[in-house]
Amino acid sequence: MEPITAADPPCGTPACKELVANLAAMADHRDLIGMAKGILMATTGCGPDEAFERLKVESSHRNMKLWQVAETYVSEASGRASR
């Protein structure tokens, strides 16, 4: 992520509120992607870089956002765990 600079919107403006909302969404997605990487690592024995690469490739092939692919892995794993 790039550092905030003087050219960034001042706090309290709609642009700043949008920036804050986007950063919060990124943080949520980061956790989800991390969980999906862990699931792939546990189920396939691959390392973290390969797990992330697999998520990226699947995202591209399925024409989905990376976090959406990650969400699928986490949902499926949660479903298996609750059985």
C-alpha cells in the first residue's frame, strides 16, 4: 500500500470517507485471503507463495475477485468442519 501524502483528501470529506471504507474492506479481505491460503497449505502441502498463486490463477480462470475465491474456500471448509 502506498503511504498517505499531502495530495490525499482531507479527513471528513466524502473522498476521505470512501478511502477509509476501502481500507477497511481491504483489511477484511486480507484476513479472508489469509485463511484461504492456510486451507490450501493444509490440504495440499504447498507453501504460502504457491497457495497465493493458486488463488490468483483460480481467480483469473473463474473471472472472480481474489477475495471471492478465498471466500469460497473458507465457506466450504467451514461447512466441512461443522459436519
